[in-house]
Amino acid sequence: MGCRSGAVRDIFGLYWNMLPATITVQEIESAISRLSPEEMHLIRDWLENQLEDRLEMTADLADRIKNSEREMAEGKRPRIR
């Protein structure tokens, strides 16, 4: 898991350099379960940005985004995270 930047680094603070070079999903889950709700929101936002950055913008994806935005604007679909 070579992703060590931004909000994730802020949350781990002084312990950052003590983290192992490799970390398992179970260790990440355990660490996240001990965070405050505010810290969990930071992690969620960071992870969403990471995933979004990796999406390939295709015509189909652009159409789905437009349709979802239109449906939310028309009140047909709630805006959720």
C-alpha cells in the first residue's frame, strides 16, 4: 500500500515514520476503526479522490454522470456519498 500522502499522513502524524513499509488490509481496517468520525471522513474523502483519479473517463461514464446529476437536480435521486 504505497499510498502515504495528504490526509492519511496528517492523521497518522508523528507515527508516520514508524509505519511498516507494507501494511495489510486488516491492519488498515483496524487502524480506521479506532479513528474519530472526523478522521474517518478525511480517509473517505482521500480514498474517493484516489479512486476518482484512476477512473477512465469514457463516453458511457460521462453520460451516467450527466444523468445522475440531472436526476438529483430534478429531485428523482437523492445526493449521497
